[in-house]
Amino acid sequence: MLVATPALQGTQWFNSEPFEPSELENKISLVSFWSFGCEASLCQLRQLQQLRQRYHEDQVRIVAIHSPRFAYELLLENVAASLEENKISLPVLHDPDYKNWDSFNPEGWPSLFLSDQQNQILGCIEGSDLHSVYETIDHILGDTKLDPIVGSSPPLDETLGYPTHLSVTESGQLLITDSTKNQVLICSLRDDLKSADVTQVIAELDHPTAVASASDTLLYIAEAGSGSIRRCDFSAQTSEIVTQNLVAPTALIIDRDQSIVVADAGAEQILRFTPTTATAVESGVIAGSGLTGCVDGPADKAQLAQPVSLARTEVGIMFCDAASSNIRLLTDNGNVSTLVGNAQFNWGLEDGAPDKALLQRPTGIALAQDGSTIIIDTGNNQLRRLARRRVRSYTLDGLNRPTGVAVLPSGHIAVADTGNRRIIIVEASFSAAWPLEIS
């Protein structure tokens, strides 16, 4: 039998005005009991601050109730100092008389109570592993729809053709691959992320499909038209082909050892290039037998189906397998496995567990700052997210054949809205989105 969430008691609040009862109505609420002398409590609060970035405030509200464990934790000035020291920005209610503690009756520090929109307590979590909390909230909320993009400007014909691949330099500049105009734009973003200035243009390329930066002055560009990889060194003022004879390179990243990993969709393979001198490279296939398919297993025997986007993870290189509509992983120990999809050529629009979810020709992938995976689901005109073993859809109204994606230093997500010939900026919390004005 579910129990109603007790009303909050007390007047000593930090980081917030006192909560009115109505502020928790029709919302999922998380009530954490903690003490600042408890390291596990501080860990849970940090986890909750990350969780807060993921959901709308009108969907999930969090309050941290400080119930002192030791006598010195009773003092208001000590609580305030601890919040500042540990950079805790959550709404905090000080509970020196243990009135809230007695009404909720937690078993210890920290304890987290989760209530639904009907104000019924669903359960209590102890510790800082919030995996089940994310899963429960996602289950309650279901799919999340972003607010429509308001005030979108018309296509900027003079600046963008059809932007496809996006990436970011060490200093935070946005790199835009524009295959229609055979150029790569280097853009400096304004602080408000509403506009950007083009600071440099690399022109006269042969159908560029991707760009990656080894540093702010050294770029590598995949050119599908010539089946080659170009190196642009601004310090030396040189632009040269460093490897060629590829079939249709569609993506590249700079790996941890500064080697260049390239997805060759035309050859159904992933290759690695290691620059040995200014004019020479060593290269080799690291995944894909050359046969078209969706067969997992040892990398040299695995079958790929148009790998078109790459992202480095802690355990290997994740990639979009566009033709099979799957997300797959090339592990560092040399195996290919399917992460999202079912290793078949099935497509659709289904959320849920990774082995049940369906995509339709995904072409962009990136890792968000919270560790989740952002997927551009081109065929469905959707932004998808893989987090905590679940795929979810986020609808941006008006998307038209999106392809590329990149995560900015601020945590915001840049999306190449290719069919509309523009770049969209999405908040890290997925609560808002707007078009980027490029001048």
C-alpha cells in the first residue's frame, strides 16, 4: 500500500524560497535526507545535482533535508559553509528538530524518498547509486517532447549549404562540414550560444564529409569525393593529402594516441591511420571484413553496414551502422558488438531497452558530459538518447533530415539540421532548443 508524502516542515531554507505545498503537486518529487558530515550524503547530493540537469523543473522537484547527525551540524553557519564548500545548489531545508525526519522515518543517512505525481511515496533509496531512480522517473514520464523551436530564422543560403558533420576544437570552436559548398567552416560561438562568427573557411574541398581537430591549428578532413584524408596545418600554412584510396570515408576522430580512426562506409570498414612523419602515415583496417552485414564478433570477421559516425568511449569506439539502423561498438580488445538494435536490418521508432529499441538510419553520435550517448536518428527526424540501459526519444519540432551532432564545452548539444540548412543548439537538460545564427 502506497503512503502519502508527508508535508515539509520548517522555515530555515538555503538556495531557495520556502516550498509551498503546491510546488510539489503533479510533479515527481525527490526528498533526500542528509548530513554535511557524511561523505555518502554529499555524494548523493552531487548525483542529484546531475539528475536535476536532465529533467524539467515542472516534471521533477528535488529538496534536500539536512537532518544533523552530530551536534556541530545543528549550527546554521556550519550548514551554510558546507553548502558553499561543496558547491551544493539544491534547495535545502534545515531540520534541526528532526520534525521531517520523524514524519518520513528514514533508516539512516543518506536516504532518498521518491514520490509520484499523485504525492504517493514509491520507495526509498539509500546511498548514491541512483540507477533505479532514473529508470523509475523515465518510466513515469515516458517520452519527452521539447518545446517547439520559436522564432526560427529562414535558411541562411549565403552561409550554409547543407551542413552535415559537426565537431568541436580544444578551445570550443565549432567545426561545420558543408559538403554542398565543399567547405569546412570554423566558427567562434558567442557566450549566449545564440550566434556564431565564421572565423575561417577551408574551401575547394572534394565533397567533405567529416572533420576532426588534433589541436586548434591542426585539422583532418575526410573527403569522400577523392576518397582521401586531408591534413590542414595552420601553423605551417599547409594543406595536403595524407592518405587516399579510400572508397567513401564518412567519419573520423582523433584517438587517444593521436592516431586517426576513419569510418569508410563504401568499404564497410573502420581503419586507423598513424602519422609517422609530416608526409607519411601507416594505416590498417581495424574492423570489418569488407562484406556488408550486421554480424558481431572478432573485428576482422565482423560485418558492417555503412559505418558513418564515430565516438570514443572508455572501452572502445562506438559507431552508427547506418544501413542496419544499429549502434555498434568496436572494443579496444578487438571485438564488434551491437549496443542498440538487434543485429538485424530492422528499423522503426521504438524506445526502451537497447536490444528492443529501433532506429531508422542513424547518422550522428556523440557522448554527452553526463556519460549518456546522443544519437541523431535521421530517418525518424529524432534526437535519441541512450542512458542507463534505455533509449529515449526527444522530439524537436521541424527537424528535417538531421545528420551531425557535437557536444559543446558548456554541455549544450549542437545538431546539424541538414534539411533545413541550419544548426540547432539544445540545452544539456533537453528543456529548450534554438537555431544558431551564423554570420
